[in-house]
Amino acid sequence: MAKPKLLIVEDDEGLCSQYRWAFPACDVMLVHARPQAIAAVKRDDPPVVLMDLGLPPDPDGVSEGFAILEQIQSIAPRTKVIVVTGNGERSNALKAIASGAYDFCEKPVEIELLRTIIARALNLYRLEEENRALAVTPARSPIERIVTANPGMLKLCRDIEKLATTNVPVLLLGERGTGKEALSRALHDLGPRSKETFVAINCGAIPENLLESELFGHERGAFTGAVKQSIGKIEMAHKGTLFLDEIGDLPHPLQVKLLRFLQDQIVERIGGRQKIQVDVRIVSATNASLEDKIAQGVFRGDLFYRMNAVTVRIPPLRDRGGDVALLGNYFLNRFNQEYGRNIRGFTEAATTAMATYAWPGNVRELENRMKRAVVMAERRVIDAADMELAPAETAPPDLDLRAARLRAEREVVQIAWARSNHTLSVAARLLGISRPTLYGLLEAHGIEADGGKGSDSGMEIADGAA
């Protein structure tokens, strides 16, 4: 295999001679000043750069070294930069780390220590590239607009695909921004009603005095302001699908009327006497606990059981493993194209902030923050501040090489396992390992070899469903 490239930026000829032969495992490239360094980074894209902070035309200061560091961060954010500082200049080394450098080494240089730092940097770069290579092409989901490599979420998508072929009412449970409307559209688009109308209504966004008319329609003169006949959302969805979002906010009087409709599929407009037979599939969604609302007496139990023949529980983004990074890259590419930008990636601080943030608004919040970041970023790389995320106050635990390798290994195995549709031979081929080795990795990382059957599927049959 080709040796990894190591770019060394150093103006001391004595050190250059020492460096030239000190790293036999690398393809060493030596330059002495900023123009040659930046040209080499653009041309060769080295995974690791070893750089003295004191370079001409400011050999006694650090301004030139920091200028090179900033440029490398801008044009090659994935490159690991190791800075070399003079004895007693630890403050400059720490400032370089805060500016994005991977690590530092003080003069006089200890070659063995430097070899270890470079080997760690190369290994981390390799692991990140492997992870990125798998993440660039997300596992193909059967559902449009759902981007995921999480095994549980992929299983949920396949459950939706199966449910789409039926006519049973489905209740989608999940926090705001988890993709309930996208899943409800999939239930329509992947089923026999796909050529008919899909109608969505948010029960919590329409005033109570207007909601009944929105759902059931009204006749001319039925109330003040009813100057003409109006067809309700239920009639509009005839032969198609009606999506009732935030069903938990439906006023109690309308719950009675909706229950009556679900029982016989007959609509009466406000102010009308005609009974109108319709054929509508009902999909509902909520982020509230309907069981609690039933206990509080604000939601009817009989309506709940009529609507949730099948309940699908959607996991929040924070419980979807590497999907934050996967979706971050997806939105970055999408908004780069949409707004004509050329943002190349994320700083380490941004990646850490994304991984540690709880994402209370889930995928919708991530999408909005990424849109802002792509539009507002002043550099070629997105920082935590561009996403309005606070930098992590403390470093993630277990930052030693072994812990980092185990985390990266688990994530890569999870993605390959999902992409292979939980097929041992295919996943092993993607990872370049044998099937026994993969089986051992699945077991070691607690990944179920059956692809997460049972409670992880996200779907359950409701007791007492009609």
C-alpha cells in the first residue's frame, strides 16, 4: 500500500535533515514557507501536516505559523495539523490547539514522541475517512426524505412500507421534528391510494371554532360568514389519505364527531342534512402521551383505540447513533447546491458540539441550523458558532486512541450492517473482513445479529384495536 503523505513545514535546515529520515512509514514532503505549504496542501491533500509556528518572514514570532494553520483549516479541514513550538511557548501551543490544530510538540523535538503523535493522527484520519466514506452514501431507505443508517430506523421504514399496502389506521408517535409527516406521506405514496389525494391538517394549529368546518365542511348560511358551501378536509381526501397531525390537541366535542365518522365513514357538513359516504384512510400523529390525556379525561379512550390499530413509535434523533453526522453531511451537500456555496465540512469543535447536543427539535432543528450555517459561514468549514451551538464545555469521555477507535469501529460496523440489510456476507464484504470476524464485532459492540427484531422495530399492535 502507498505510504501516507506527511507534509513538514520547517525552515531550520538541521531539523529538515533530521526529519527527512525520521519517518520511514510516511511519504515525507518538506517545504520551508507558507506559499509552498499551501500549494502542497492543495495539490497533495496530505492527511497530516507537521509545522513549526516560527517561520519566515516572522521566524521569531508565531504570526506566520498561525496564518498557515488558518489557511489549512479553511482548505483542508480534515487534515491533522501538529505544531512544533519553542521551549517555554506552551501558551502558543494551546492557542494553536484551540484554533484547530490536532496536537503539538515542544522543542527540542523527541523523535520517538513525534512518531507516536503522527501515528495517532494518521490512524484517526484513516478511521474518520472510513466512516465518512460509508456516510457519504446513506443506506437506501424505502421512504423518500428519510435519510438514516440507524438499524432501528431502517427497520421502522420497512414496517411503514408493509403498512402502506393495508388500510388499517396508523398512529405515529414521536417528538416534534422526527419525520411524522414524511412517514405519513410514505403510508400514502407506497400504497394503493397513491394516485388519490393526500390531505394533511394540524389539529393544534387551527382555532377550535374553525376546526370543525375545516374537517367536515359547511353549507352556505350555516353560520355568520358562511357565504358559500365549503368542502371539508375529510371529503377532500375521498379515496385517499387524511393525515391528522397533533391529534392530541383535538377538542373534546370534535372527538365525538370524529369517532362517529371513523365508525361509519359518513360525513355531515355543518348546517347540512345530507349524509355523505366517503372512503378515507386515516393516519394520525402526536408528540403527546395520549394515555396520559385519557387518564386526565381530555381524550376519549374509544377514539384512541379506534385510531391506533397499529402504533409506530419514531425514535428521537439523539437516539439514532451516527445519524446526526449523516444528516449533517446530507444537509450540507443539499444547501451547498441550493445556495451556491462550497462549504467543505465541519471543524472538530462543530462535530463535537453536534454529537453532544440533545437536538430537542430533532431533524427539523438540524435542518434549520444547517441552512443557517451554510448561508452565514464565512470560512470554507462550518464551526459550532455557525450553527449557533455552544462548544462542548468538556471533552467527550475516553479520548485515548483505543476508545476513539472503538467508537469509530462501532459506528462503521453499524452503518455497514444497515447498508447490507443485515446480511452477514454483504456487510463483511463492505468492511473487508471475514464473516466470523464481523460476527465477533457485532457481539462485542452489542449489535443484534438479527437486525433488531422485536421492540426495536418501532411498531406494535394496539390491544383492543378495532
